[in-house]
Amino acid sequence: MLTLSGASSAAASAARGRHVRFYWSLLVAIALVGPLPVTASIAGADPADPAAKVARTGYRSVIAPYSRLRPATPASWRERNGAVTPQPKQDK
């Protein structure tokens, strides 16, 4: 029982040591970052201002330059097939 008590005490102190190192590291990091300015204003205007001047948007049709690519009106498939079928050779 005494051995178990000593082992749990050693484990607890090791864990406590890790937590102490973590908190010291955290404290040093906060101390170094603390004096820095919170934000630096890069943009000139507030993006949440509803009265801010913005450029007008324009509309361009996506299909405006479209032109029909069909050279002729649709015909029946027999007429189309007959127009492109090679003529049979004439044997003498």
C-alpha cells in the first residue's frame, strides 16, 4: 500500500510539473504580446458603413455573342443520310 501511495504521488508531481511549465510558457507569451497594438488600420473606409461609396456594377450577358451554328433547317434523317452517302461506283 505504501508503494502504491508513493507511485501515485510521484505521478501527480510529474503531471503538476508539466502544468507549471505550460503555465509559465503561457504567461511569458502573454507578457511579450501584451504591449503590442491591438489592430493596425490598413483600409481607409469602414466596410460596415452603409453610406460608403462603391463602384457601380454592370451587367454583361453571358450568351450575348452567341450565333446559331446550324447551317440549314433540320431535315429528315433519310434526306441527311442520302446527302452524305457516297455514290456507288459504276462498273463497266
